[in-house]
Amino acid sequence: MPMIFPPSPALPAGHLPRLVNLRWLEVASQFLVLGIARLGLGMDLPVAAMAGVTLSLAGANALTWLRLRSHWPVTDTELFSQLCADVLALATLLYLSGGSANPFVSLLLLPLTIAATTLAPRLAWAMAALTVATYTLLLFHSLPLPEPSIQLPLVQRLVVGDALPPDACHVEPPAGSHGGHNSPSTAGTSGNATGFALHVLGMWFNFLVSGLVVAFFLTRMAATLRDRERELAAAREKALRHEQILALGTLAAGAAHQLGTPLSTLAVVLREMELEHGADDPRLAEDLALARQQVGRCKGILSDILADAGHHRSEGGEAVDVESFLRSMVEDWRLLRPGVKLRLDMDGPRPAPSLMTDRTLGHALLNLLDNAADASPELEVELRVRWQAASCVLEILDRGAGFTSTPQPGRPFLSTKADKGGLGIGLFLSNATLERFGGKVELFNREGGGACTRVTLPLRISET
């Protein structure tokens, strides 16, 4: 008469060590119940065979424990096979001790419960079919459950009532009990045999309904909980990214405010040097003019940062023709990087759909072009643009060294230019900006060497 203890419903599909520990309890319980039945109640059970089954289960558990010392991943299929071993051991013990008439037959529900809460639905339903088939076979094939030869007065009082004399040491089992059904004195009673058959059939039907309910509802509940955990993990990761972006934005705004004064001072000094020495040295005047132009650009960038930091954008921003927006962005980038050759290839139906954008989207795409230019040793970048009515795909290609591992644009401070002093902030912020507009960034190596940065942005049909 075996006993199996179910694990916690929180047991993950690959968490085999806990199942191993629980099976040690199962083995100990089986030996304990077998000892009570044989020595305490005097039941004539096939002890050698039942003990052999329990020892076999203990040996299999020891091998599983040794297997856990390896680094092989634990899969759902492996855990399912472990539960099948439990069902086989339990079925064998039940066969040797009364089959479906054994009161411990309902323990077949426990492996099913474990499977329904930890495994994929297809494996849970497979376990339901296995346990129901096992129960059905035990209805027709089993050894009879022997009666106890030692009568316990307390048990007899619970069975036959308070009318039992205190000094009674032996009574015939009542007709309504399991013992009465199996008793030789009642074996020939047709009504009693029919009642017992109906009782066993009812137990089987109850097990069938219980198994279907467990397999249906628990698999649904487990799937819902797993989906909820994934959603919570994604929400936590998104909140963390937003906190990091907010921190970077706050630092950028503070730096822009503090750099304004020294840049203004530097612009004034450069202008005074140009007026004082420019007439005598034309080359120096040209250099001073270039330096003053770059300082002016820095001041403009800082002004844009401060303006964006206090600007509350509406959802989606401003609708702009995608072709015009991209050509304007490319022209700005060519002015910033005149030494880099950019090949532009644009294709799509005209009139082009509208793209929802603001100033930050252009900065994000310019940063991705900068990354490609920095990575390309030949200072040559290719931009391929394809759009349909609902989406626009931009591919920025270079002939650099490519990626040594799969990059993740959403991770902060992950740089593909660490050897050149890159911090990974630009890629992180570009990805966050594109996600805010409903887009996504994909990074992968291209054929023939180099890398490809693929940007997908949603569009809407132009109202023309």
C-alpha cells in the first residue's frame, strides 16, 4: 500500500532535485505502510515482491540523484518520464494489494496533479490518459487484498458502532465494509457482490472525472500563471529602462545647463582672437572661424537638449512625409560627416506614407549612422530604405568587423565600440527612442563581412 507526496505547485518543470527529495519520502512511506500492514495488521501481502518494487524505485531515485550532479539541462520530457516511473511503481504495488479495491488507489491523482502544474499541457494530458488507463486496468487485473488477521478493538468500534462489547477481540466484518465484500462468508451473496461492483465502478468514475478536472483546470491555471510571470518580468524590465533613460536625461540636462556658460565664454574669446589676429594670418583666421563654428554648433545642441527636456510631446509627435524626412536627415548627416561616403537607396510607393516623428527620432537615426561610420574602416556606409503602406524598414550597412556575439540594443552601456572608448549610451538611447515611436532595432552580421542595423518603424497612409 504505497504513498506518494506531491511537490509544491511552484515546482518548475526542470526542478528535478525537489522531486528526488520527495521520492525519498515516498520510498520511506511505502516501507512504513508495508510494515504496518504486515506486522501490525497481519495482512498476508506479497511482501518480497512489494519490497522489491520499492527498492527498485529507490535505486532509480539514486541514479537520478547522480544524474543531477551533471550539467545536462532538465527538460519537461525528463520530468514526465520520472513521473511515469512513479505511476508504474504505484500501479505495481496496487496490483499486488487489491487493485482498484485498495483505498490508496486515489494516489494516482498525485502524479497527474504534479504534471498539470509543472509540465506543458500536452504532457499533462498524456499523464491523465496514463493514470486513467492504469486505474481501468486495475479494475480487471489485480491480486485480492487480504483481510487483516489481527483485529484492533478501536478500529472495530469505528466500523460496527458502540454496540461492540469492550472485551470483544474478534467480530465478523460488516457487510457494508470493504472487508465484508471480500469476506468468504459474504462472497456468495449476490446483492452484496453487486453492491461492491457498483462501489468500485463508482470509484473509477470518480477518478475519471477528477483526472479530467485536474488536467483541464490546472493546466489552464499554470499557463496563466506562467504568462503572468512573463508579463511582470517584461514590465519590470521596461520600468528599469525608463528609470535609466530618465536618469540619463536628467544628467544630460544638467550638463547642458552647466556647459552653456563656458561655451559662451569660449565663443567670445575666439571672436576676439579672430578680430585681433585674423588680419595678419589668414590661415589662423580660418582655423578660428572653424573653431567658432563648432562652438556654435555645440551651443545649438545644448539648446535643443534643454528645449526637449521641458517639452511634453503628444502621442506620436508630428506627421511628416517619410521620404522627405529621411532625405533631410541624410543631408544633415552628410554635413556632420563629410569624410564618410553614404550610399542611399530608397524604394516604396508614392506618395510616401506619413511618419510620426519629432526631433529625437532624427537624433536616434543619426546616432545609428554614426555607429556604422565609426565601425567601417573604409568610411563607407550604405542606407537602404523600403516602405509600404503600414511600415518602413531602414537597413544601415557597414563593412566593419561585425559583432562577436548577439547584441541586445535594449541593454544599457553595451557598446560595440568599446575598443574606441564607446560607452553604449548612444545605442541604448536610440533604441529607447525608436521603441517610443513603436519601432524596433535589430543588429546582426551581414554576409561578406560587416554589420547590419535594421530599424522598423510604423507608418500611416498619407492624407492626400
